[in-house]
Amino acid sequence: MRRLFACALIATLSAPTLAQALSEKEASDLLTVTDYLNGECRNGIGDDQKTLKACNMRDVMFTHVKNNGWCYGAPTKPTAKGKWRPCKAPEKKIVQAKAPSRQVKPSSRQAKTPRLARRGASRHTTYKHA
């Protein structure tokens, strides 16, 4: 386990800076270690130091991969079915505000007369069948 942490730390420190994206090989290596740490974190005992170290290191590794150009899952799909992939730079679209094409009508409740004005009216309606 100590050897794994040492490898993870070296990989993190030797990886490119935030301005550069990780290559597929670098990301794959980091994600392999991160997946192992994730298993150690999830299967460990709650307050055990070994478990806490695995969880902390996993979080650092995931953040490092995310900050260096990798995303988990497609933006339109649930993350449970996702895989790590290089992030695409979002396209900037200029959207102009449009004026509404029709006026908003008051809701049916607002259009009805107040309850006090209807007090004299029968509450039940009788329907006649033809």
C-alpha cells in the first residue's frame, strides 16, 4: 500500500501543470491508481487511518485528473454509466433574447369571480341526459 501511495504521489507531481492536458497514457495510469484507491476507500473500515489515507489520496487524484482536461461521462448522460474521456472545450454560442410572441393570459383561477360573489349560486350542477 505504501508503494502505491508513493507511485501515486510521484505520478501526481510529475504530471503536467494545470495549463496542459494529460495524455491518454498519463490519465490511464493515474485512473488505474485512483480506481484502486477508490476500492480501498469504499471497502475500508470507517475511522481506520489506512482507509482515511486512501480516501484522501483518491480525492486528490480525481481532482488532479479533472483539472487536467479529463471529464467523467458525457454531459447529457447519467454519470453512473460514464467513462473517463478528454473534455471538449464548450462552444460559445451567442443567444439573443427574444420578445414573447404572445401575451400571457391570466390563469383560470384569476379569471373567475371571487368566492363571495358566487355564494348564492348552487354548488352542485345537475346534468340532463338527452
